[in-house]
Amino acid sequence: MVRQVLQFKLLVIMLLILVSTPLFGQNDFFKKVDIFLNHYVQSGRVDYEKIQENEAALHHLIEEIQSFPVSEQDATTQKAFWINAYILITIKTVVDHYPIESPLDFPGFFKQKNIAGTLSLSLDEIEKIKLLESFQDPRIHFAIVCAASDCSPIANHAYFPNMLDDQLDIQVSKAMDNPNFIRVDTLQKEINISEIFRWYKPDFDASGGVRPFINKYRSIPLPDNFKIKYYTFNWTLNDVDSNDNPERYRASALLKTKTIELKVFNSMYTERRFDGFEKFNSRSTYFSSFIQFLYGWNDKINLGADVVIKSNVVNDFASSFPLEVLNFRNFSTYKSIDCKDADNNISPFSNCKENGASRFDTLRQADGQVIQTSSAAGLAHIGPKIKFNPIKKWSSLSLQQTLYIPIQKKVDGQFISFTQLFYDKTIKDHSQFFVEASLWTPITPDFRVNPFFKVFYNYFPTNKWTIYAMTSVPLEIGAGTKYFLTPNLEIEFLYTYYLPIDHFLGDKRPVTFNIGFRYSNSN
């Protein structure tokens, strides 16, 4: 109710400003900022790419900051001016170095002087001297923004002197009621809050303390018996393009504390032989379903486990249909063939003798070995895993280690170590590169190291769609697409084809068909 009253007051004041302020004058700066932010800020995030394509408006506003007669203004106007100046200079600093993944990618983002031209002030100096030291108002922390995802969401309007107090109250109320900013865990009886409250604790203590400050602006006060903790600050850029809702998936990214990710990836690998056996329509198909769970233990370590279900049909002569593998059967049999072909010659695929040959024999390799048709299906592995960032300053790099423990040896009896190194890079034009370097290492019964190197190129035509191409060097190429069914649930389709390189594949010609689902409560 309080917020609605404040919003009504703001509307009345705004109308008065519009009808009473001349077209040009002191207040003109604030109106221009208002138009700019309204155009380039969406849902608390900034469209830096769009600003970069047309920087004239931003440069004009920066020039006005330099020439604004701030020392001649009353205290409220100075306060409003410095809040708007901080926001604009932060945006300009990002745009000058865009694309970046975090403001921390640019050393000196907050310390560099001359950002405001002749004013010769850094962002830190504007925040700490011109705003916090001068006005001692902790609400300022939720109006100015640091270009990171875990800052208070940026407002899509300017801060006007005539209604500054009401605007600040509304902005703080929005932040305190935002469940992603103030995270209340009723099961654990914990409240996870931004590190802003720890970094600037003296500012909040001066106004009565952190909990009283939060409760003053929340619709529902925090329970007194809930313990307050601080979640690790997410410095990912508050960019409309790369952080829109639903959030773009980054394989290298670690989950936030106490968030989960559940993936189900179903892959069907099928191949035919082209060494003379194609006349029998021989096909082998291998199906794997990876059910993968990951939990954000904290912002530095994720823990989880995989459950792997497998089914395979090897040397299928009966149906030669890939989906036969989805019957999940366990059997073995042999194919019986006529000892003589249509020209009454002894078949090279049998072990028949010219004299005394029986009418039929089992199908055999050239060396006389019987070819068996077999199928096995069931729970293959359970794999505990850990994912972490090995180099702290490289936020786009992560390492994941999984140990697959065999459950049913008839399906797959191998102990397997799977090491994956992920790296991704978001670039302009709604696209992203992703690289995975991995080692698939069966430990028992036979030890061998199989290295893989995969490269993906992702293109995002809309907020919900992803189209991508991939290659697994040097054999496999493929194309796929992803779509957000809901902000938390994504579906994926992928088709891959193995290049006919005989040195690696011999007489086999494999392809894969894949479908997956990903759910995450962090989106």
C-alpha cells in the first residue's frame, strides 16, 4: 500500500514537472537522462550493444555532466545529479570496453579518474565522496548501479530533484521485495542477502542496522529468528543481451549457492557396416540416457551426480531399425544364412565346405568368427561429480570431474573417469563460442585415455531460441537447437554425422540423434 501511495505521488509530481518546466533549462538534463534510460534499460538491465551502435546520445549526456553547474544547486539537486551522473558514467565505461562479461574484466573500472572529463573524478570518488559522505543516505546503494547482475536492478528512469525521496523509497522497496535480491529460505530458516550490506555495514548501522533497514522497506518483514547470511556477489555484466530472462546457458558457469540444475540428455548412436555386410542390413545402435543433477554447494564449488541408463543392439540383422534399441531387451542370437549364394557359389559369409556342406550356417566374419546379434539394457553407471573454477580470475573457465561406477556389468562393466574443461566466450551479434576439452578414461578392465575436443558456435535469434553448430575434432560435425519452454525449462535437439575417415572409422558410418531437457531454478 505504501508503494502505491508513493507511486501516485510520483505521477502527480511528474505531471507538474512536465507542465511547469521550460523546454530548456536546469531540469532539461534530468529529462534527457530519463528519456535515455527509458529507451535503453529493460527489466533492470542495460542494452549496451544498442547503446554502442548509437553512442551520440550518451556522449551528449556525458558532456552535460561536465558542464552542469552542480556547485550552484541546492543539496537535493546535487544529490539527484550525482546519482544520475554515476549511472551514466558506469554505462559509458562499459560501452567503451564492450563486449565484456563483467566490469571486473576492465582493470580500474571504479578507480580510473577523468571518467567524467573535466570533473576528474572516478566512480569510487563520486560514490564515496559526492554521495555517501555528503548525504549519508544508505538508500543511495540501491539507486546507483555497478554494472553487475547482483547490483540492485537499475531503474529505467532518471532521478529528479523534485521527487527524489519518493523515488529512492520506491527503488529500495523494489529491491527489498525482490526474492532474488533478498533470498528467504524458510526450510533452513536463513536469509541470504547481498554483500552490499556487508561492504557498507556502517552506512546501515547508522540508520538502525541491516535487518531494521530491510524490514522498513519490505512488504513482509524478515522473521526475527531467521539467521542472516551473505551470498557471494555475482559480477556478471547486467547486460540485456547475455543475461536476459530466461538466462542464457553457459556450460562453464557455476550454479549459485543452493540452486539446482537437472538435465536429461538422451543420445542414440547408430551405425551400419559397409564391408560387404550391408547386404544383410547390419546395424548396431547404442542408446544412453544421462540423468544429471548439480547443486550449488557454494559459488565456488558445485556437487552432483549422474545416473546413466543404457541400451544397445549390436549386429541387428532382423529389423535394422534404430529405434529397436528402445525396447530395452536382453538377448543374444545368431543369424542363419544359406551356404550358397544365388549363383550356387559357397557364401564368403559362412563356414560351409564344398563337400558335405549343410544347407545353412551362421553368419561369420572373413576370419570365420561367428557374428552374434546381442542386446543389453539397464542401469549402467552412477557417477558422483564435482565442478569448480580452477582459476578464480577466469570466470569463463571451469573444470568438472566425474567418476562413473558400473552397476550392471552386462550393460557396461567399465570404471570410467571423465574429466571436462569448459570455456565459453560471449561475443557480439547475439552469439557465443564454447569449447570443451575432455578425457574419457576407462580405468578397468582395460586402461586407456581417450581425449576429445569439441567446439560449439551458438547463435541467439530470440530470447528463447538458440541455434548452434558443433564439431568434435576431427570426426564429428553436427547442428542443433534449444528452446525455452518456460523460463526454467529448456529443450534441445541435436543431430551429428561422422565424417567417413577410414583411418578412424574403417567401414562404419555412424550418426547420432539427441534430445535433452534442462531445468534450473537459477534462471
